[in-house]
Amino acid sequence: MAPPTRRRPSFATARASRGLPGFRRAYHTEESTANMPRALVTGITGQDGSYLAEFLLQQGYEVIGMVRRTSTINFDRIRTFQDRITIVQGDLLDQVSLINILQQHRPAEVYNLAAQSFVPVSFDQPVLTGEFTGLGVTRVLDAIRIVDRSIRFYQASSSEMFGKVQEVPQRETTPFYPRSPYGVAKLYGHWITINYRESYNLFACSGILFNHESARRGLEFVTHKITHGAARIKLGLGDALYLGNLDARRDWGWAPDYVRAMWLMLQQEHPDDYVVATGETHSVREFCREAFDYLGLDWERHVVVDPKFYRPAEVDLLVGDPGKAGRILHWEPSISFREVVRLMVDADMASLRQTGNHSPHVG
């Protein structure tokens, strides 16, 4: 099966694709369905995978979504457009499955978003985190090397690789110092992507993405835990929210903006690595204040610090310099920190009013 013809959208098209969830502006061509560009997205049921799939559909792609074979696969994030994508079973622990998917579907682009992505769990399951988040990247890259070296590859790197920061703000040249098994595994994935790019001349890019949020964020992440907790308290469904380190500072952006940056990286003439961030840093305390204030609540009356939520090795400050992404990709965030918080609160309030309790991820 021959690989599909690759279309190269212009920067005007890329700029037109900016926007909030829905990605309403898209380009259209007269090409037949058979010649639609084809992309494989691992981790398609996650926050980023769902937004990226939605974005690629709007850009005229045929989307192949890879999921693991488990007894409970949650399709809630992609349910509204699931009938427009092809779901395939594969596993980052099984290279044969990856090779088979590439041979059968011949994607022009592969976006590797699958990982064990929750930092606290990585301390409890460091080996499994290394297998998925680190070695899993090698298996995807090697499958590309074996099947078709013309495939363009995106690796989801992370600001957690900076960990104990050596420079403020953090940029592409900042030395790494990860502080968790997750950060260490992501660093391996980052460097093996560079290694395959240089060793086999693959078009392989890493996006060093700083924290990016939405209503599709898992409830185990502190941002969604805060907005969901504030909404529950506002609606009389709870009274206290238990958190860890309120002084940790992060660079928080809007997830739909960040998947646009992923796509832009694979539309360039040459592969490279990019920091994707807002350039602003805010503490967990500020996030709490913004969410509770928006609902007319005093956060200090409801937020309780619980030491069990502290990490064994804390990351105190992350803030990225997105200058390179701005210059080369013409990328910039579309909404502010305050808007991110309020959009998440609004989504949680709407969901809780509808169900009267916790509902699956929507957005």
C-alpha cells in the first residue's frame, strides 16, 4: 500500500487554524479522500490526543488513533467525533504491533502522545513509567526506521525534564535536571528522538511542552482537581479541597493551543525541537485563588494542605521561553492564564449541574 500524497499547508493556513476548542477554521481541498494526509496518534484518548485528533480532522486529515487493549478503554474525550477516526489496537510495549500498524496504515505523520503521564504515579511505578514513557519512544522510532523513514515523527517531551531548573526561563538550550522517574523517562524519550534524527536522518521533532490545561485534563492533575473541587463546593457538594505544595510555580497554557504547535513542527522544512509555553509563571496558590474568586468563594476557607500530596523530590519553578516557537512556527498562545482557569471552572460547573456529581472528562 503506497503512502498517501503529502500536502504542505502554507503558514497562512497554519495561522488561520488558531482558536479555541472546535478549531472552526480549516482549509479544504479538492483532493479525494484517498489522498487525504494520514496521521497516527498514540494516546488519542488522552487530553492532548483528543484535541490533536479534532484539530487534524479540521485540517483535512485521515486520523488513525492507537489505543491499548484493556478491559476499560475510556472514549469519552473523543466520543463526539469518534465515528470520523479509525481506532487501532497497539502498545508501546510491543514493537511488533507498532510495525504492523505502520505497515497497514502508512501514515505520513506520527504523533507519539502515549505515556504514563502522571508524575506522582511515576514514583510508585518507576519501571513501568520507564517502559512506556522512555523505551516506548524507541519502539515507535525503530518501527518508523524499519517501515518508512519518510514518516514525520512528533515526540511529546515535557517541561518536567528541566526539574531542578538551571536557568530561568527555560529554553531549548537549558540543561536538564529531572526530579522524578517521569521526568527522567521523558528525557530518555527526548534524547532518543534526537539520536534517531541524527543517526537515521528521520524527520523527528520534540515539543518540550510546559503545563497545558483544559476541561479534558484528568482529575488527578492539580489544575482540574482545583477547578472541580471549587465547583463542587460552590454547588454544595463538598466543603474542603486537599492539596499539596501550594508554592510550586508552573507555566500554564491552554491545551488546544499546544496541539496546534505539535502540528506546526511537522510542517517545517527541517526537524527541530521547540519549547512551547506562555512565558508566564503562576503558583498553585494563585490557581486556587483565581478559581475560587471566580465563583465568589474564599479559597483559604476551603483549601487544606495535606503532606501526603507532596512529591518525594519537588519541582518548584517552571517557566518557558517560547521565543523560538514564535519566530519559526509563528506560534503564540491564544488565551490568558485567567481565561484558562475560568474556562475550566465553567466546564466543571456545567458538568456537575448536569450530573449532580463527578462526571467523566468532557470538553
